[in-house]
Amino acid sequence: MSQAFSALWASIVRTFVPLVVGFFLQLAVTLNIPLDPEFENLLAGVLTLVFTTLYYVAVRLFETYISPKLGWLLGYAKSPDNYTADSPAKHKAE
């Protein structure tokens, strides 16, 4: 697998996993709560956005300040600093 494809795959996984977590958190919160159908859709969208953002930010902070190994909570333990060929980490290694 090429380095470019590997980096692309890691970025896709690290984007998709928080979306899935945010969706299931919103589903758990709105489950069995009787709401107007129009409001329910709006609430589901807003809660998914909020939970996804909070989850991603929390994991990135843990990964940055506690341990890089916690990146697996985003589905892939590789730090985004190494995703691109022009990253500062790559230039330091050269």
C-alpha cells in the first residue's frame, strides 16, 4: 500500500469514526423521547453535530496531551501530522 493511500485511508477513518459515534450518541439521547417529527429531525442533526465535534476534540486533546496511542479512539492511531507529504514531521526527518 502506498504512503499516499495509507495517509488518505487514515484521514477517512479518523473522520468517519467520530461521525458514527456522534450519530449513536444522538440516537441514544433521543430514543423513546416523543417529539414533533419536524423538531425531532432538527434535534437529531444538531445533537449529531455537537456530539461528533465534542468527541473529536476530546480525543484529539487526549491524543496530543496524554498519549498518542489514544488516537485509536478515532479509529486509527496515526496522528494527522503525518498524513501529508509536506508535513513538518516529514521535513524534519529529511
